[in-house]
Amino acid sequence: MSFLLGENMTGGYGSADILHDCTIGVEQGEIAVVVGPNGAGKSTAMKAIFGMLNLRQGRVTIDGEDITSLKPEERVLKGMGFVPQTANVFTSLSVEENLEMGAFIRRDDFSKTMEQVFDLFPILKEKRKQPAGELSGGQRQQVAVGRALMTEPKVLMLDEPTAGVSPIVMDELFDRIIEVARTGIAILMVEQNAKQALNIADKGYVLVQGENRFTDTGAALMANPEVRRAFLGG
Amino acid sequence: MTDILNALVILANFIVVPAMAYGSQLALGALGITMIYSILRFSNFAHGELMSFGAMTTILVTWALQSADISLGVLPTALLGIPVAIAVTVVLALTIDKTVYQYYRRIRAEPVTLLIVSIGVMFLISGLIRFIIGPGDRVFTDGQRFLLKARAFKQMTGLNEGLAIKMTQGITVATAIVLVVLVFWFLNKTRTGKSMRAYSDNEDLALLSGINPERVVLITWVITAALAAVAGTLYGLDKSYKPFTYLSLLLPIFSAAIVGGVGNPIGAIAGGFVIAFSELTITFAYKKVLTYLLPDDMAPDTLMQLLSTDYKIALSFVILVIVLIFKPTGLFSGKTI
């Protein structure tokens, strides 16, 4: 069983279900990527795992513990970190304050974690006093990821971390994400840039209309002609 | 040369000193409006009455102290009443929040609904005040009246015109500076203050970070009620306490908050002074000043007043409209309404 697992999830926002018996999991130190066409329920699946959506069926477990009924902020305490797709930084707060707010639930000294985040994203150390709203798109994403890392999560969930950034910045961000995974954190992310994302993925999930269509290692999905033709543009 | 100095002293005496005091009172009021707006996301029309309630409590305590023969010497006894007034006003604000606003937060009411609710709260508090202390005019200043007397100033400088600074004006400005420094220190340096700014900036992300919204709201009310109690007392000390004036004070205070950029604390303070200085410079009669400055044959016969003081309140409305036309986010870009 995976370290973080959303099992047989069925649910949606109103009465209509968006997810149908969808299963997504990730191991510690690995990167799992969820890809699929627009409206496939990728972001919805992330929200469901993080508790921002009520599930009608299925369950979510972390390290074997059932957390299906927990609120998002309670899941943070269980070691989950989430980077939303939009509005994922406090724009009027400085970079440093953003990181401090990321560590809000921690009562111990978090200066070491902040140093680690600055080591991972050196540019943030340089701009620590600047309001996050004044940074470029790529730098903002770094703040967002850094903020989520401040609780020292065991699982980091990223909803389209490379949305709206240039290809060079995207490669750079993916490199950083690999680095984070190497520290033993499980990474689950949704990506529009399916090819690049599957390249770095240990595990890939292709969702279509809220259902699992293909589930395999990243490399196997890249090699699968059907997946290539339908979802990766040949 | 002495003519110019005399003219400047008149301006200082009738515009700068009173506007500094009035501006401080408006700034403290606007700071409360802006805090509620940025955290609870509605325009709190009951803020004027909250100030009035604070002032009333101070008066009641002052009376009690005076009858017990306790005084502060040269300083007004009311200063001793302020801590009590803060405590009582905080309790009132929290009680209202728990019984009224909390319900509307839970059903996720629109800001405009909350605004209308706050008007109801305004009537409630104003009724309560009239029930307790009545609608009459109360003067509760005691101690020394002046920090600097006009005659002493004349003797000191040998000028014709005097400069007077009332004790209450000095206290008002000093208190405002202390409070503003405290509020800014709290918002920018403490963990709780930062979490309030974070909550105001991005509610969803604040929740994800484990910031407890009810705690943020509670602290916001504590700070707002404290500011309101002090601002109300200072205004009452400086002028006199009449419950009805706090309703008309609502307009300049809201103007100050919006002119500065609503949701922006620095803007609220700047806005307070902008409104105060414009009200006084535009309604001041410049006859005497011009008599000093112009050659004798050009001395004006009329009062040389741009606008009668009766229109003082309307003036803050005019400034508000001008700012909204040319810079809708306010002088220090706040949030757009």
C-alpha cells in the first residue's frame, strides 16, 4: 500500500460526481504525476486527497492511517503540504514572512528549515525582504513550494507548479522538485506539461473523466504508444 | 518680517495645531475601520458608536474617580478611565461579534449584508448609550487646560499673535503616536500580527497554513475596540462629549480610510490628516492672515473664507469623491471596493 493513498475516490462539488472510483498513491522519496486532458478531474483529485472536497465513497490514508474525515488544516498536522495552483503566496507579505506563515503551526524553532529552503531556492534568500507579489512567476512558485516545505511535510502535493512559467524556469523547477523528492518526501503533482512531468515521474496516472485510464511507471507511460498518441501528442 | 511671522503663527494656532489633534482622532478611527474591512471584509458603520461607547465609559469612570477625589494633577482624570473604557468596549465588541456577526460569517453572508447588519448594531449601541448617559452635552476635561498659553507665547516671542496648545491636543497627538507605533509593531513584528496580515491577504492560503480564522477575528475586534475607545475619548476630551456628534464623525472617518486606501493602515493614518487639514484650511477665515501679509491698502474687507464651517462635514465627502474619481484605490493603494 502506498504511503499516501486516495483509494476508490468518488465525489464532486455539487450533486454531480467528478471523480469516479479514482485511485492515486505515492511512495516516500518518489514523484507521482497525474496527467490527463482538461476537465479530467486532476485538480479535483488533489483537492479530494487534501480534504477540500467531500468524498461520497472511498478513503484517503497516510502511512496506513485513515484521514478521510480530517479537515485540510488537520491534514497539515499529519505531514501533508499543499501548493494550490493559483493564489499560492501571500502577495503583500515579504518572502521571509511567507515562509514564517508556512511554519505557523510549528511551535519549535524553524530557522533551520528556513535555511534549508533558502539553500534549495537561493534566489529567495536574496529577495527575502521583498513582498512576494513583486516577484516573477517562477520565483513566486518557489515561494509557494518553500512555504509548503516549512512544516517539514512527509508528502508534498503540487497543483500545476509550472503553470504560466517559461520552459527554462519549468526545467529548473522540476530539478528542484527532484531534489526535494531525494530528501525522502513523497511528491504528488498535477501537470499540464505531461511529457516533461512523466520524464521525472516514478509513477504516472492518466485520468480521463475522473477515472483512472492508465497507471504505470513514468517511463512505461512514455513508452506506451496509446498514451503517446492520445495524451502526449505523438 | 514680523508680519510674516505673525501670519504664520495665526495659521499654526488655528489650522496646524487643531488639525494635528483632529487628524490624530480621525486616523485612530480610520485605522479601526480599515482593520475591520481587511479582516472581516465589511464596512463597519457601528464604529462611530463604538467610539462613543468608549468615551461614555471613560466619562462614567471619570465621574466616579472625581467623586472619590482622585485626580491626575495637571493631566485630565479621564486618562485613568481609558484602560477601563478599553476593557469594557472590548467586551461589548466581542459580545456583539459572538451574538451577531459570527452568525453571518458562518452563513458566509455578502459584505453588503454585513454592512447593513452593522447599521443595525450602530442603532443598538447608540440607543444603549442614550439609555445609559442620555443625549446631553458633557464636558469632562479637568486638570491643566493649556500646555502652552497664548499670552506666554506672546511674551516669549514678542509677537502680536499668540499660539496656544491645549493640554487635550497635546495628549491626543502623543497618544495617537504611541498607539500607531504599537499597532504597526504588532502587525509587522509579532507572529499573531503577521498571521492577521496573511489572513487579510489570502484567506484560503491562511487556512491551509493552519491560521485559525476565529482567533484572527477575535484579536481584530480587541484591537479595533481599543482603538475606538481611545479615539472616542480623545475626541470627547478635545471637543466635548455629545453622543450625536459621533454619528456625523462617521463620514470623515470613512473618508479618511478610503482616501488613504481602504485596508491599508498607513493609508488610514495619512487619510485622517488629509481630511483634517483640508477641512480646516478650506473653512478657515484668512482675513487676518492676509492683513498681515498684504500691503495696507490691499487688506481684505471680507472674512476671506472659502467655505462656511457649516459645510465642514460635506467637505470630507467632496474629497472622497475626488479621490475615488482620480485614484479609486486611494492614495496608498489599498483594495478596490
